[in-house]
Amino acid sequence: MSYPKIQRWTYSVPAALLLMAPFDILASLAMDIYLPIVPVMPEALGTSPAVIQLTLSLYMLVLGAGQIVFGPISDLVGRRPVVIAGTALFAASSLLLAASSSAPLFVALRLLQAIGASAAMVATFATVRDVYAGRPESSTIYSLLGSILSFVPALGPIAGAVIADRFGWRAIFLTIGLLSVAALLNAGMRWHETRPAATAKIALRPILTSFPFWVYTAGFSAAMGTFFVFFSTAPRILIDKAGFSSTGFSLVFATVALVMIVTARFAKRFVMRCGIAGSLSGGMAMLLLGAMLLAFGELFLQPSLLSFVAPMWIIAIGIVLATAVTANGALDAFGDMAGTAVAFYSCVQSVIVSIAGTLFVFLLGGDSAWPLVGYICVTALTTLSGLWFLPEPS
């Protein structure tokens, strides 16, 4: 489906990333940087650990589900208002969290923080879809955004621990608040509206009945869920079994994200040569190759850098090749309702990852590579099966 190309968005890829990436990074950082202080929060707020756990669960739930609301809103009123309003809410609630002393108020503010983050995230990805659909830069933008976000779970808890140790837990939320204010001011000056001039009425049926949407969303879920399962199992394998220190673990964990960053530099060339479907197929093949090596290491080697992390470097390449094209493949037919399509794309992926990923860890144990092997085999093979039945592009 064709729609008017955006003329005012003339930023280079680095400039566009500097403008857009902070919104996705901050949304994820608000979860990960908070993890080191979870044990001290019940005493700090005079409440129970269950209430503090609620602040984690609510944030994750609202961050995903909220996109279903704000995606269609961004189709109706535009991307810029949703980004600005969402970030303003996120910044205000973060600053108020730094000053809160009441558990009920703390929970309510975390809820508002998640609402703001959800709005900013979906409008950001809708903007990417508006501007870069059908352009070679799209693969670079999507893969670099995914690679940058991979650093957040690795470095966020370390940053949170350092800030809390030196300045106290309130400084964590103060830091997030000030960073979001800076991102908001930058967006206020530089973020142009990108919503297509002729926006269709909000309709879910075309999205939900689109076979390519489900195939490429499955591919995105395979890639991001693999990283989620890795994140869930790596501490127990590398620290408890392989004997890495917490600092050593963080550095080794970061090498996977580094491989993703490097691969993203070459993703555009691969996509231009192999096409969207070919790139996704290649990504799934790399995931399966890494899974085979993980299974070999689990059967015949002791937990180590060689047996667990080295296969993840291969898997990291597959993650980038997949995420570089899945958004374009899933959303190609929905240019005039990109906000709604992006919202469902992100929400469906979140549901698949959270449920399936957690299920594999629970059933196969979080102290081995088997959950990772199982998740990859099921999701990657499902994606490849879907690609087999996709019609050839005309």
C-alpha cells in the first residue's frame, strides 16, 4: 500500500538514532536499573516484598499492553504528540518516584511511568515505519535499535547498583527523570510529525488476518525471545556453574551485545543482497546453528565461555539479521495505520516471549542451555515453516 513519503525528516541515520533511541532505552532502563534496589525497597517504603514485586509486574504488563491503546491514538492524532506527552508523563513520574515515601503512591507512579514509556515506545517505532519503509536504511535502524537495547539489561543493573551505593535509591529515579527531560527537550525541538497525511480508519481485521504479519512477528519473537531466555539463564550458568564473578559475568554478557552492534553495521548489505525473506531465513539458520552448538556443549563440555557464550555470538548474528527485517515484513501493508500495526506487532511479540520463554525456562530448568535450545528450535522452525508458505513477492 502506498502513502505519501515524508519530506521533512531528513536526518542521517546516526542523527535519527540519537533522536529516537533514548525513548526506547529509557523505557527498558526504568526496569533494569531498578533491579538492584528491589531487596531494600520494602524497608524503605514500609511495605511487603509482594508490593514491590507488583511494581515490577505492573510495569512490564502496562509497557506491553499500553501500546495497543497508544498505537491507534498515534494514527489518529500523530506521532509527535504521543511521543511528547508520553515522555513528559514518564519524566514527571520518574522525578516524583525519587521523592515518594508511600508505598501506594510509589505503585501508582510506577504505573504512570509505564504508561508514559509505552506511549513513547510505540510512537517511536511508528515513526521509524513512517520514514524508512521501503528504504535500505530501515534494516540499519531496526538492527541498531535492537543492538543498543541489548546493552540495557547487561549494563542497567550495574549502573543501578553503582548509583544506589553512592547516592541512595532515590538517585536512580532522579537520574532516569533528568535523562528523560533531556530527551524530551531534544524531541520538542527536532521531532517532526511523520504520520501519513491520508490515514485510514482504525481496523484490526486486516492486521489479524495478514499471514505475512504473523510470520514476521513470529520471527521477531524468535529473535527477541532467544535473548530473553539467554538473559534469564546466563547468571545461573556463568556465575553459579562456570564460576564467573558478577563483574566478569557483566563483561562477558556485554560481548554478545557487542557482536550484535558489529553485525548491525553490515546488516543492510545482507538485506539488499538476500531480501527481507532471505535475511529472516538466514537469521533463523544462525539461531539453529547456535542452538546445535549449545546442545553439544551441554552434552559434552563443562559450562564455560566456549560452551555457552561462543554459541551465543553466532546466535547474536542471527538475532540482528532477523530483527533488521521483521518489522518491514510484518508492517509492509499497513503504512496508513502504522501506529496500530506496530502496537500489535510489539504486543504479540511481548506475549509470545514472556509466556513461551518463561515456560521453557520453567520446564527445562534455568541452570542449563536446554531452555535456550528448546525455545530456538520451536520458534525458529515455526518461522521457517511460515516463510515456506509465503507467496513470492510480485
